[in-house]
Amino acid sequence: MIEGKKILYVIPARGGSKGVPGKNIKLLHGRPLIYYAIDVALLLAANEDICVSTDDESIKNVVEQAGLKVPFLRPKELASDKAGMYEVLLHALNYFLDEGRNYDLLVLLQPTSPFRTAEHVREAFEIWKPGVEMVVSVKETKANPYYNLMEEDEDGWLFKSKSSSTFRRQDSPKVYELNGAIYIINVQSLKKGPLSSFKRIRKYIMDEISSIDIDTPLNWLFAESVGAKYFTI
């Protein structure tokens, strides 16, 4: 994808989802949700450079039915509600390092973004260049701190989160929301600290439909409805 760079694709899929129980292998238009992320990864990388990180035997079995080997089961301490993505990604990198495989870039593909495509990832790669710590996918958000996001002071009075003299949304500065679909991460930066510590980040903008992220039953129903026009069973 980038000449001379070794790239690891990580698909994190723990078994303890609470918002939509079992969502990673729940059928979305006849296919386990995680298959949509696997499809994208297989169009971009060799099997050996794709890592599904899971703690769950059921997820492991479903993934391997698709022909992709799951290299390890994630330790339970990295599968709780309190476990961070930073530790999960370092665990995957360290596993392959112990196997003698060192990577320059890591691409995080969360299973909860079924409308993300391989072309989206290729376009995001075009934004990456030396010195960038991360390219991350976003969508332009309608909730704007210069326009309609409010905070409350100690006396209970509301005020704009960011001061602005604009009265129309279109006059307010554009604000972007992480959509969770694509993270292209410099491994050396990741080893120094979590994603929240990065300073040199570039955005890749995706549209509203492609940005659908499944975290709640309502998200799932919306994805099913939209998917009727997008997916072929």
C-alpha cells in the first residue's frame, strides 16, 4: 500500500459487547458483522498481515470459517469494559514481534463500520506521509460547539461550548467527528503513547452512510435498513 512499509491490519473483536450482545458475529444481511471488516482487509493485505484480536472462541471459530486464521486469543484482562484500545494494539504488535515480524504502520479496522470499503482505506492511505502520526476517518458533524452545543455554568445557565458571533450553522467553523472506521497509525508513535497523545493527525472525510458505526440496537436497525440498498446476499 505504501512502498517499503510493512503494514499490519488489526480487527478488534471482543466477545463482551453490551450495547448489541454478540454483535461482532450477529448476522447483518445474512453475514456475520465482522465479515465486512475481513472482506476489506483481504482486499488490501495478505492473510498473514491481518490480525483478528479476540478473547472469544465463538468469534474465533466464525472468523476461521471465513478462511482467516486467528493467531491468538486475547488475554481476559484485555477484553473487559475497562480495557483500552492502546493496550490491545500493543499486544498484537508484541505478539508478531515475538514471531520475528516488525511493522511500520498499523491499520485499525473496527467491525462496527460495515459500510467502510477497501477504496476508503486506499484513499486514506493517500493522505499519509512521513511525519504523520495518524490518519483517521471522520465525518462532518451536525453537533457544533460554535452553534448548538451548550455547557452549563455553576449557576445552571447555559452557554455555547465555544464562543462565536455566528447565528447560522453554515457560518460556523466546520467540526469533525471521529467515525471509528479507519485509523492508520505510525507504529513508532503508538509505542510512545496512546492515540490520545498524538499531535500530528490528518483527517480522511467520509460521508454519512459510510460512517455508520454500530454501537446500539438503534444503530443496528439503521444499518439493516440502509444495508438493504448496499449489500447483496
